[in-house]
Amino acid sequence: MSKIDLAIEGFPSRQPTTAAIQRNVRLWLCLLLAAADMAALAIGFVLGLRASGVPLVFADLWQPLGGGMVVYGIVAFHNQAFNPVCLTQLTPSLRNAALALAGTLLIFLLTLFSLKATGQLSRLGISSGIICSVTLLVVQRLFIVRAVQRNFSDNLFAQLMIIDGGVIPDDVSGMVIVDAEAAGIKADLDDPYMLHRLGTLLRDFDRVVISCPGDRKTDWAQMLKGGNILGEIIVPELDSMAPLAVQNHRGVSTLVVARGPLNLANRAQKRLLDIAITVPLLIALAPLMIAVAIAIRLDSAGPVFFKQERIGRGNRLFHILKFRSMRVEQCDAAGASSTRRDDNRITRVGAFIRKTSIDELPQLINVLLGEMSLVGPRPHALGSTAEEQLFWQVDRQYWHRHALKPGITGLAQIRGFRGATETRRDILNRVEADLEYLHGWSLTRDIAILIGTFSVLVHRNAY
């Protein structure tokens, strides 16, 4: 028996049928994704041509379209649009498919221009076909990703966890667990046969996770680098920092623990939406705001506006504007005391404008000044508490929500999380919703939240 045979004698191995089934499932799903893309392109162009009145028997049209589909298949394959990752993650799936389609259209148009064939094709038909194809492409990829996530979850990839004296995570579902000591595996960089033993174990897996003490992490990392596999090492001591990535700064490894949630283009889109809505709103609501200001002055002595320090983007303070709804001598500048039902500090006009959320209208000025956004995490007063604890003492993730501009409305508000914070759960609900919004921001979601706000302008918790 050779040394190689001795190295793997009595060695636990993954059942080959399980790994083969997972590989076959991935292959067939990738082929299904490719076929669905081709079907979306074909059906999209048929619908577009029918809608524009172009005869489907027009022979000069189908030849270039057929060639375009072949080009798309090649470009998409090269652009990783049929990669297994695209089966489980929507963003790379849509991004890679969109880039492949854009490249195909560019090649298609350049070819038509070079052959001087543009006059022979219906521009309306081609434009309609492109729009329908893109729509169907997005819909079918969304459907496939959701279906794969629901039916396969993590079982689409073969996963291995090696325990070498480290902790065992609570959730190891779908993973094969191997005890390193029992299997005779150790992180020994001086033993080629030990590396062979590890490589034999890893060959049927797509991902391996190592749990080991700190003094063995470096050796395990070196062993995995040549394993031709996605290798990870559990580092529980980093949990408190929640690192996003590892980078290198001037020759020194650094942990990336924070980055702005929106890039420049996204910030520009959000700001344009704010300005496009805020300016017309201020003009349209000016008579109402003037009437409210007069009513406040007639109802009680004091200024029309109530200014209060709030925490804005980047944890920087700003003064939020509201219509004053309380008597001046009883206003709570620090916000330490939450407003209660039948609060005797609230004026008659104040009760009405609070219940209808009219008191929030001056914050449109904050939006215009760039201190706030129409949609974002609601800014809180510095002294706000829940069960006699400041908000950031209840959950340290409270500070994470300030990576975005605060908003007049937000995801938490349309879910009904507003009003007094009497319990810890009241603020935890808000923080969880704000972090969900922060990590899943999109312009369409902002628009959806603005539309949803109309249904909660008058709310049982608004008082």
C-alpha cells in the first residue's frame, strides 16, 4: 500500500451520490436559467412585434433576431450570467443578465449599421421587442431566484465544517460535520500527505468552514488557500465589530467595518427625488401652513415653530422644525418625556395637528436645506428613552441608522411603529425596520414608502 493510500485509509468521505446530485441539480438549474432567458427574449420580441403591428412572417427580421439570441447566449455565458450564484442571489443575477443584454444590443446595432440594414427593420417593432424582452427577463429571473431560495436554500451547494477544537455554531443545517481529531486531520504545513488527506476530503464539497483556536487559524488558512475551494474560518472574536470585508492599507491588513450605504449615483437620485417633490409640496401647502401658523399664534402665546436638536446623518446634530403643539413653558427641549394620550402640555390646535401629522410639515424646509430626506430613519430627540434607558443604550445598533439622512417618514412609520416608546420593544422595532431600510435601499422603495405614508397620516399612535 502506497503512502497516499495510507494517508486516506479509514478516512471519512462524503457520499458521492449526494455531491453528484447537488452538482447535477445546479447544472440543470443553470441550463433552465439559460433556456428561460432565451424564451424571455423570443417571447418578448414576439409580443413587441405584435403590439407594433409588424407581421411575424417578416423573414428579414427573424434572421438577425436569431443571431442576436445566439450572441446573447455567448456574452451571457462569458459574463457569468448563468453562474450558480445567479440562482440564489437576485442582485448578481439581474446585473449580469442586464450587462449581457446591453452588450448584445450594442453588437446587434453596430452590425446593422455596418451592413446598412437599419432601413429594412421596423424601429417601433425593435424598440417594443426590447422593452418586452427586458421586462420578461427581469420577471423570470426574479421568479427563478425566489423559487430556488424557497426550495433549495443552502442545500444547493455541498458544505463541510471541520471542527478542530473550536466552537460549533448553533445552525449547521445542510452541512457535513467532521471532527478533525477523530478523522486524523491537523493543520500541518510540513506534511504533504496530510495536505493530500485534506484535499481528498474537500474534493466533493463547494465550501468548507473551519472552527479552530486562534493559534491554528494561520496554518489552516495556508492549507485552504491551495484547496481549490471556498474556504472560511470562524472568527467569533470579530463578531462585535461586524466586519464587512478585509483590505490592505500600505502593506497592513485592515478590517472594513463601515461604508456609506449609498454610492454617489444613489445619493444623487435620492436628492433629486427630494427636491422634485419638496418644492411643489411647499408651494401647494403654503396656504395651509400659513393658516396653521395663524391658528397656533391665536391659540397660545409663543413662536409658531418648535426647534429641537436631533441626530442626523453621520451622527451630526441639526435642528428639526415642527409646528409648535405644546405650551411654550411646558415644551420638552430634550425630549426626555414621551407624549402621552391626553397630555396636558398639548394645546387645542396642537392636538389636531399632531393627530393629522400636520405638525411635521415644516420638516419640508429641513429637506430643502439638505438636513433631512423625505424618506429615512426618523430622527429622535437626544433624551428619548424606553423603559428609562436612552435609545442607544437599548441597542448599540441604534447608531448604525444614522448612515443615511433622517426622514420625515420611513419604513418603521408605515409599519405603524410610531408614538410613545414605553417599552424596549417599541424602539427595537424601529431600529430593526430602519436597518432593513438602510441595507435594502432603492429609489422604488422610497417611492413605495411615500405612497404608503398616506395611509398612516392619521394613526392611533399619533397624539
